[in-house]
Amino acid sequence: MTSSKKEKYTQILEAALKVFAEHGYHRSQVARIAKEAGVADGTIYLYFKRKEDILISLFREKLGELVSKFHATIEQTTSAKDALRKVCEIHYTELENNVDLAFVTQIELRQSSLELRKEIGSAIKPYITLIEQLLQQGIEEGLFRPDLDVKLTRLLLFGAMDEVVTSWLISGRKYSLSGQVDGTVNFFFKGIEQV
């Protein structure tokens, strides 16, 4: 994709994020996204076949950016424990700083069709895989229990973070989301640490 096409693609996704967050995915028309992006309706269809493709691409791009931030940050950590803390910190901080993204990832995903959720699930897979790798690394470092069910624990950790963000949104964002990092990771470390 040329730089001008990539710029237009990004412009459309950012507009879609704002429109989906404000009006909900199902009540958002492509025309409204085009207007927010400052492009003609037909331009959207040069990049996306249907509205579902916009949502899927939005998840892929935003979660890809998040996973890149995780990798860049955890390279500077000294242990799997520190890395998991950083993952939770970035997860909460990024969504606290981008409320539109938080609404779309937490609320709209749950209202989508099963087929659409499966597509979005494939975008989430690299994130889940990263958590699994860090848990495995913690076992190898002797920090986490050797009998830890890594596949179950990765889902529990991701699910807990997901629910904390959803509860924060539903509460009207009355408290600091990033302030929940210590409580989240300390709870999990109590259950998975080697004693």
C-alpha cells in the first residue's frame, strides 16, 4: 500500500473508531464513517468490502499496535513477572487513554455476530499467545508453579483484564483504570507463583 493509500486507510479506521464508539457498531452507517473521515462514501469501498471488514481491520490494527508496544516494553524487563505486570499496565493505560477504543473493544465486540467475533478472535490470538509465552517463561524461570495450566491461566488473565475494563466503562469511568494494575497482577501472582 502506498503511503497516501495507507494514510487514507488509517484515516478511515480512526473515523470508524469514533463513529462506532459514539453510535454503536450496528447503528453506524458507512456514510457516517465517510463523513467523519472526510471522504466520499465510495472511497470507503475501495478499502473495505463491507462494514464488518472495517470493524475487523480496526481490531487487527489496534491490537497489532498494542502487541507491538508489549513486545517493545517487555524486551526491557528482567523476568516474566515484570513482563506480565507491564502487559497489564499497557493494556489498562492504553484503553484509559483511548476511551473510544475501550468502548469498541469491550462493548461492540459482545454485540457482534458469532462469525464476526470469530474473525476478531483471530486478531486477539497474538495477544493471548504472548501471555501464554510469558507464563511459560515464568515456569522456566522458577517463578511460577511448574504444574500451572498455562492455557487456562492465559485465558483467565486476559478475561480478568477484559472484565476490569468493561466494569470501568460501565461505572462511567469513575476511577483510574491504570490504578487497577497492582490489584490485578498481585491477585494472579498469588495463585501462580512458585512457593
